[in-house]
Amino acid sequence: MPRTVFTASPSSMSRRLFLTTSGALSLGAALTACGGGDSGGSSSAEPVGKADIDKAMKTPTELTFWTWVPNIAKEIALFEKKYPAVKVKVVNAGQGVKHYTKLRTALKAGSGAPDLVQIEYQAIPTFTITDSLLDLRPYGASTLKDTFVDWTWAQVGGPNGEVWAIPQDTGPMGMLYRKDIFDKHGIQVPTTWDEFAAAARKLHKADPDVYLTNLAANEPAAWHGLLWQAGARPYATSGKSTLSISVDDAVSRKLGEYWGGLAKEGVISTDPDFTDGWYTGFNKGKYATWLTAAWGPAFLSGSAQSTAGKWRAAPLPQWDADKPSSGNWGGSTTAVVRSTKNPVAAAVFAQFLNSDPASAKMFATEQFFFPATKALLSDAEFVSDAPSFYGGQKVNQVFADIGGTVNASFQWPPFLDQAATDWTETVGKSLADRTDTLRALGTWQSRLTKYAESQGFTVKGN
């Protein structure tokens, strides 16, 4: 049995971060984009009868599935064995911007879109606001609610109970740390952010070449994950035209003051991540922790092999130690495109792929995805895995426990790429330049508000 670890392989992960993936659409473009969808499945919640589902699954059908997941043929083979009349054609349309741009182009043209598509949690609002995804409730998806971790189900759901996609993998955030560096400098694993700040100052004073952590100035994903952990609600959409933007509220400013202060002091680094220098930093012991997601342990074990055995995992430090909380960074779903001519077969495939026990486990053991199903997260074989890279620690168990503390109320904007770009050019730049992060938050708020209004949204502020 392959060693069970965490999520996507290092070769694919660098393109599956938060990234500028989703693409912006104006409300006018939204109407155009969804214009070709009416010929496909209905978005109503009227249930499809079992007889109709059985008939569809016995009718010769070919589904086209756009996905970047490597080596997914084994999971698809399980589905085709159960439903031999239905064949699935896999197309890798790219990752990140390329993937979503092709999808938007096909939707706008009214032709060429797939039946199903891989989609990250944070990109779902970009496509639901254009009516581009099929509500899966009529096809039995609601019965899967208890199969998945609660917060993942909230991420794929709509305000009226819609089910826009089926969760596949997740990225609850924790902390990987160098036990040897901690031991050398007498640092206890910080359980609060105050302890973390004190440790950052102590370590860098003792060894100016080492930083307690690196908060990458080009990584809006990590910032959003930290916002999520702190209980922020930076975005909230009401209907299709009203949007709340609160990236400069009290919670955001708390983070800005904290991280901006540590950056100004020079006790944390702000190197851009997923660069040669960043990889070298891990291998040379420049960073004593990595605030990362559940896919991070697998990624790091392949990228910092010279440090094997020195790392351990722990939850993120807390703002309130009595109320453990975490955020999420990464993970994706399977959605059905509304224009599909085969809504029943596509909906059944999306559900099977991610909820069938054998298929879900295969994602964990073949692609090293961190699971979204409750069954796998409590599976004895999965949680007892003790990789030598982490000194025999049961790292899966650590992140499985963290996953239970992720808040279910966090929402994403319908123009994630703009939010990411503006963060990098404002807040990220302030961290890199060691300037005023609080002022940068105000600029980010202003830029996002102006952009949203230019796209036809009515915006509510902090």
C-alpha cells in the first residue's frame, strides 16, 4: 500500500494555490456567458426520479470532463465499471488562468464547454453568478451532505440550498515547524499568536540568518487563509448585484497590524514563494516554520529532502486559545456545467467520483489529495500514517483534527483574480517593502470597491 500522505503532488501543486484563477466578469458579460445554458439541464430543484436516473445510466453516453488532476484514469475506471454504458473523456485544459479562461470562452460562445469541470472552491462564485453551473439537488446530491466535512459542503452550496459542486479535496491550514531549530533555541511550539511573535523575535535575535516564518508577499492565498482563521468575512454576496467588501475591517486590521509589525521589525521574511530562493530557504534552514495547508507536508517532503526527519506539524497559533480555529488554503471540486446535454449522467459521475469510498480513497493514495470525506478522515489507516520525514509523527491525524475547526461561513467574491491582484499590489507590497500595512489595507478596500462598482455591483463597505 502506498504511503498515505496529503494532497496533490509537488509537480502540480504550485499551480493549485489560491492563484489568480477565476477571472473577472461584469454583470453584462455574465448574462452573455449563461445565455447558452438554457438548452441543457434545468437549474430548478425538482427531483429527477430513480427510473429516469437508471435509464440515463444505461444509455450509451460520452461525458467530457475538464480536469488537471494527474492520473485520474483509475478513478474513472471505477465509475465506468459500475456504469459501463457511460464513458468519460478526460481533457486537461490547463491549470489556473488557462483552465478557467477556456471555460469562460466556451460558455460565452455557447459551444465547446465540457459536461463537467474541475473547479476550486474559491472559483465557484465566479461561475454561479453567471448561471454556468448545474444545481445538483435534483439528482440526489443533497443526500451526500453528511458524507463531507461540514465546511466543504458550505463552500459548494448556494444561498437557497443549491449544490453547485461535489467536494474532492481540502487544505485546512496548520503549521509545519523545524523541531531541531526549536530545540536548539529553546522555543516551545507557539499555541497563540502572541507566543508566535515572541518566538519570532527571540529566534531572529539569536540567529539573524533564520526567521521563524516566511509570509510570502506574493501569496494572497495565505492571507485569505489567515483571515478565515481569524473569523473575518471579507466578502459576502447578496443575490447577483449586491456585494459586501470588508478587507479593511477590524479583523483585517488586526492581521495587518500583527504581520505588518513583524515584517517592519524584520523578524519574519517576506520572500516570494514557489521560487528558487524560497526552495533554497527551506533546504538551508532559513525558515523555522511554514504556515501552510494540509497539502503542505507532501509538498515539503518532496521539495526539502535534505531536511528529512527534522519537521513536525501542529495547528496554527490561535487568537483565542479557548476557541480553536483554522482557515483553508486550496482544494477543489467537481461541478457540472449547466449547458450539458447529459445532466443526469454528469451529475451521477460527479457524485460517484468524490463520494464512492474506493474512488475517494484512491485520490488520497494515488494523487495524495487531503480528503474531504468524513469517512477517510477517520480511517485508521489514513490517520495512523507516520512518515519518517516528520519523525514518525501522525501528520494526517494532526490535519484531520485541524479540519474540524475550519469555520463554515467564509465566502469568496465573484472576481477572485482582481482581489488577488489588488492584494499583491497593496498589502503584499507593504509587507515586502516594510511600509504601512494598515494603509495598504485601506487601498485594497478602495480598489476592490471601485472595481466591483465598475462591474455593476452595489457595494456595501466595512
